[in-house]
Amino acid sequence: MNVQQFFDSMDYGPAPEADSAAREWLARHDNRFGHFIDGKFKPLKEGEGFDTFEPATGKILARIANGTATDVDEAVAAARAAQEPWAKLSGHGRARHLYALARMVQRHGRLLAVLEAIDNGKPVRETRDIDVPLVARHFYHHAGWAQLQDAEFAGYSPLGVVGQIIPWNFPLLMLAWKIAPALALGNTVVLKPAEYTSLTALLFAELATEAGLPAGVLNVVTGGGETGEAIVDHPGIDKIAFTGSTEVGRRIRERTAGSGKRLTLELGGKSPFIVFEDADLDAAVEGVVDAIWFNQGQVCCAGSRILVQEGIAPIFLSRLKKRMETLRVGQPLDKAIDMGAIVDPVQLARIRELVELGVKEGATLFQTEAGVPETGSFFPPTLLTDVHPAATVAREEIFGPVAVAMTFRTPDEAVMLANNSRYGLAASIWSETIGLALDIAPKLAAGVVWVNATNLFDAGVGFGGYRESGFGREGGREGAYEYLKADAWAKRKPREELPAQPEPKSSASGFGLPVLDRTAKLFIGGKQARPDGNGSRVVVGADGTVLGEVGEGNRKDIRNAVEAARKAEGWSRASTHNRAQILYYLAENLSARGPEFAARIARLTGVGSSEAEREVEAVISRLFTYGAYADKFDGAVHSPPLRGLALAINEPLGTVGVIAPDEMPLLSLVSLVAPLIAMGNRTVVVPSARYPLIATDLYQLFETSDLPAGVVNIVTGEPKALVKDLASHDDLDGLWVFGGKDLSATAERLSVGNLKRMLVDHGLQTDWLDPASGEGRLFLHHAVQVKNIWIPYGD
């Protein structure tokens, strides 16, 4: 074809990117790579390791080490040895190192981009223009946090050695998301890249050492699932940061239960892409292209569920199909293609299987007629229409270039369909009415919402999900906290055992009148309720005197309490001023009955009257603290490098279970419940098993302080039994457990069903009287989840 013919047809010709530098780097290592530990590559012995393949051709790229427990031991030892001197380096010193890493990425950007395209199969245009610049941005941004650490994170210290496991869809970018904040804040890292795509991590580690990063600060151990398990299980690792499938995330939650390891999980998604009838349809069509065919749809936040308002659905889908016909699938190094190769034949087979299942379940299949390369792992852009919301392809993450389309009539129906998912990672809203978009955004169960845009990312804007899309955030201030521990909590010691309670004294009184029975009921939905099993337990004072009985709650009582809390969702929508006022009312009414509560504490626990009065005064102060925070612990406005902004909103978790400890029974209970309700959560509380009458005395306080029914529900009983019911309840969004170490382990292990947000004390005792450890932002951070709403502006 000559130049004239190109002008006549306007066809794209091939524009291949040279790969000689990447091939030379591979050859320099004889296409064989051992682990990168303590600043150098370990030799790969003959017969060891596994082959990694080029997705676009199926050819072998390199032989890579398969990490064993011994290799992980060596990497952890190197990271541990380097951690203290790295943490003691000034914030400015670490900032200089991260700045050097950012500059290193920019200097070697072309090599990194080409190697990523070869190894992963994604178009080099994406690795060059999106991945590599974002990698550099993360190191620049987190160099800033290192510089400002002493000022901005006073009272916090690095966690120590961090184990990080990253996926194959964005190998280099996920590396930057993980290691930049970890290193910036004084931690050292043992990183396991994905088995399919380890090469850019190894190249980065080599270049980082050449750029002056001290040995042992970053260690890369390659391998498959067993290598990841060795990292997760290693007792010398203080935190696990994982990005990958929800199924693997659940196993990690189970394996780390009770270990005390910090954990962040960024998991799967099935993100809605909502198109309202007033949207700019052409812009929305381009949005779909970016949402689902970017990186061949191998994106956890891909807009794979297209929800279109019924009146515009025919024209929108017609335009979308026409646009699909122009998408080009080809070799990743061709700068003129839109989609490259699927990462591996195994993933390609899964995509094909799910598409076939979708058609069997009634969907209509549309695929472009443009051919795909005959060799390698390729799949064409695909659209499934006439999809039922309950269909497998509408519920399960396909992780390929496949979109499913459904329609809705009203905004409420759009929200209902969007939230009809076990995931909650991201969402896109398309509307020219900004009021409508900003009304819908907070209603979506998603950690990231894009308005008239999709797949926008920045190091300064947190990323992470709700529900089974995981917990924790990466990027921004909220992501920095994931790599720090509060000094006040780090000083906690194992909980001291309280002395055994005395045997109940006999209440026999001869032939005189007996003492009238006092059996406190449960408190569910604003009403006192008899326990389902009609059982009760005796409560004795410090001298053995029987002070009353409380109901023995069971699984059904927990179910009823969770249901009542769910119905109180209006509390989450109440104004922050309203929530503050009610907390002040609670403090006011408690103050009026202070002597009564102090007497109850003294009689139950045996402390002196002055100590009991001190506890009551501390409770009143704590209620004031959270009344003050209710309308002040708000979000932020981020200014990412685009024409627009991102609103970071603190949203309540929803319904949260609380198990309160025995020590300081009134203060500890209020210290756990008050931050939750101040932030708009509703609670199901299991109070101290030893002193439950302290909690039942609060019923009248709630009723006279305008606290809406269902916001606080109290189920008395044995925590060891009730923690199982709370942790396994999938309608509970979070669980806070303060008590024995075994309670924490049980709660974490059984919470995997819906991956609820956890706060446990691992049997460490909190000084509830000390504001540094017993109140404030330490608790508030756990009482909310951050939603970032991206709002580009301009034409």
C-alpha cells in the first residue's frame, strides 16, 4: 500500500516500538533470574525455577526462581536487618531516596514500558503513557510524605517489615503503589510479584540498588502461590499488603487471624458504569472504551456492568457497537493498537468459558468482526446485552474485555442495580446534571466514584473498596496510615487477668419477704426484649452479693439486633449536627445520674467511690469528645494533576458489632460505641460479661436522649459464643473486639464471609483513661471508610 492509499483509506499502519534494550537486559542475565535479596541477585541453580512466557507469542521469555520458605526467611532477615537503620534515617534522607527512585523511573521509562508490554501483553502505548508516569508520580508524592512525616504523622511509627503480594495486571504500577508508601514511612519490604509477570519488579530492584537504595530495604522473592503463603505465614513480617482475587484475600485473612499482622486487601470488583439520559452519549461511549477495554479489561475496577437509562439504551448501545468496530487488537509493541494480549492461556480460557455461559443464560453476544492475531492469547472486544441482573456474567468478575449491559428507569433503580453486587470497588456516573451525579455518588457502595470519567488514578487520592472488594486504602494520606502504627497502642501490654469473681451469696431470708427479682432484658430496636432462649445469668458484686440477672443472648438475638440496626439506616443520613447534639444529650443525662452510675460501678467492680466517680466523669468527657468530632472529622478536597478535583468523603461503615472488655466496663464500652455512632454507624453491642448491668443501666439514658431506635442494640451474654455469631453474620459491616486474644483470633478467622472491617486488640489492654490511647482519631479512622469522588470539569 502506498502513501496515497493510506490517505484514501485512513487505515492505521503498524508502528512497532523497538524492544532491543529490553531484550538486551534479558540476555545480560542469560534470561535467568534468581531472587533479589539484600541488594543483589541470588544465583538460579540448574533445574530450578519456572518459565515465564510472552503473552503475545507464547514464547519463553525467561527462567525465574520459585521461592521457598528458606528464600523467604533470607529475604525477611535482610529486610529486618535493614529496617531499623532505614527508619532511623531522617525523613529528609528517605525523601531523597524516593526522589532518586522517581528520577530513576523517568530515566529508564522506555525500558520499563517496553519490558512491561512484553511481559504482560498490554499495549506499549498504555505502559508508556499511563503506567510509567504514574509509577514516577507515586515516588514523587511519597517522597513528600517522607519529608513531612515528623510533622504530619506525629505519634506514629513505621510498622517494620512489610510483605507485599502484587497481581499481574499492573505489575510495575502495583509495585509502586505498594513500596512507595512503605519505604517512605520507614518500613522495609519483601515483595512477591505475580508468577506471570515478575520481570519489571526484578528490573526495578536492580535499578533501585544502582540508584543508591540501601541493601535489604527492598527484596524481591519470585514464585507462585506457595511462595505467597510463605510470606503470609512468616512470623517476622508485620504487615501483609495484597492485591488480587477475593478468594485469595479470604485465605489470607484466615491465615493471618490472631497473628497481630496488619492487613490491607485490594480485591476484585464488578464496577457499574451508569449512563443517565442527559449524559453526553459520545463522551460516555468513549468512557466505556476506557472503562472495559483498557488493559484488555484486566482491571479490578473495570466498568464491566453498563447500566443505561431505558429511554436512551437503543441509541447508546448502537453507538457503542459502532465504536467497538474501530478498536484494533494486535501486538503489544505496536503503538497503533488499542488492545493487546490476555496475560496467559489459562485466563483466556476462563474468559471464553464465562462468555459462553452468559450466552447460555440468555445474553445476546456482540463481538467485533476485526480479527485477532492467530498466535498468542488474544480475545476481541465483547458486549453482552439483554443480561439479567442475576446472571452469572452480571455477578462474577470476568477480568477480560467483556462488558455486560442492562437498563434502568429511575435513579433509585440505578442505585439498586449498581449496589446489587458483593463487590464495591469503583463506579462511574455519566450525567450532564452535576446535582444528579453528586446525589447518586454517595449512595453507591464503592470506594471510588468517577463522574463523567473512568479509571482515573493518582498517588494523592486514595484507592480501595467496600464489601468484598477488600479494605484499606492505597495512596493519599489514608494510604500512608496503612504503613504506620500508633505509638500509644504500640505500648500496650497483654491484658491482666482480673481476679476470680466471688461465689454468689445465698439470698435465703427465712420467712421474711424476698427481694424482688431484677432481670435486665436485652435492648433491641429501642425496646427491651426477652432473650430468645429465655436463659439468664446471675450478676454478682465484688463482695458476692447478687445484684441481678441479665438475659443470655444467642444467635437469634444477634440476628434480631442486626436487623434492627439495619432498619436504623436513617442515622447514617442524619446531619452531623444532629448526631453531635444527641451525644451531648447523652453526656448531659449521664451527668444528672452520675452518682447512681458511680455507685453501680463501685458495687460491681469493687473500686473505691473516687475511682468510680472518675470513670463516670471520663465517660462524660468522652461523649463530649465524640460530640465535638461528629461534625469535624470530615473529608478533604484533593487536587490531582487533572482539570478537576477529588472529594474524599468519610462514610460510615454501616452496621458494626462491638464486644467490650471487662476493665472499666462503662468507660471502655462508651469509648468503643461513641466514635462509631458519632460517624453514623449503627451498633450491636455485647457488653462486659462480668459487669453487664453497667450496659443495661444505659437503656433509659438512650431513651431520654433522643437516640433513635436501633442505633445502639445491646445483647448480653457470653462473648466467646456471641463473637462467632457476630463475625459470621454477613449483614454486619464491621466488628470491633476488645477482650481476650482468643476472641480477636476467632473474630478475624470467621469474618471472611463478607470481609467485614475489623478492629481487634489481640488481648492487649488499652489505657481507657489516657486520651492518647483511649479516644480520638485512632478510633475514628476505623469508624469510617473513605470514598473518593472524582469530578473533572471543563469541556
